[in-house]
Amino acid sequence: MAPSQRAVAAPRIDVRIAPAFRASVRAAWLRAVARRALAAEDVGPVQVGIVVTDDETMRELNRRFLGLDEPTDVLSFGLAGAGETLFALPPEEASLGEIVIGYPTAVRQAAEAGRKVEAELAHLLVHGVLHLLGHDHQRAQDEAAMRRQEEEILAGMETSISPVERLHGSL
């Protein structure tokens, strides 16, 4: 079979949801959102980990890795070093990294913004995927570009994934 005719392997999305949130968050839904974000960025077969956890775990991770002693909504832990590319590796070895989402913070943020929790989770997950792919928001122009990409991905989601509203507000 010619290379252009081979089926492209789907990304492998591994999901771990803390027991306290398993009734509120579906792993299949998280996988669908992550796959949509990866597809929008033309990412081939890779592995991504998603963890949904509590505020205390997020606080510890934020303190340990960013020096901030407070819970946060999402953290991304990429596996490539500076100047490295993950896409040269065989697909079974190409792991982008892990996205950790603080569910209680996501619930609070959704309530404050007057949107559904699913919309907030989708936004956080897409944001995390974009970070794993090298997007950043340290400079204003990068933040604007990242926000546009997030909104484009979220707006393009099918109703089978979720009824995601257009998201506004700061990252």
C-alpha cells in the first residue's frame, strides 16, 4: 500500500479521572475534545495523557513546578526538550506529554463566567493541548494568536462532542 493510502493511526489519549469526579466527567468526552484539538493542529499519531484531579494536587504541582503555592486550572507537562521534535520518533514512541486539569477550579471558573462546566473543561483541555504543541501566551501577540486558535478549535467542535459556547475572558 502506498504511504498516502495507509490509514493514519489515531492519537492515543490516556485519561485518569480522580474517583471524586468520575460521575461528573466522562473519559470518552475528554478524548474526543483532545482528538479534535490535535486534528486541528494536523498532529499525527501521538500519545497524550489527561489527568482530572483536585485542587490540592493542582496546588502541589503548581508549587513544585512553577513556584506558585495555589491551585490552578490547567498545567501541561511536555516531554520534548528545547529544540527537540517529537514527530521524528516512531508513532508508538511519540508522546507529547500530560495535561492536568483541576476540576474544582474549572467548576468555579465556569460558574463565575456563567458557562457550562463542559465548556470550561473543553477550553482548558484545548489550552493544554496547544501548550504541548508549543503555543505560548507570554507575550501579548502570542496570547492573541493562542486565543484565536483556541476559539477556532472550540467553535469547530461538533455537537456530538459537546455544546461548547464561544469562550471569552482571560486565560
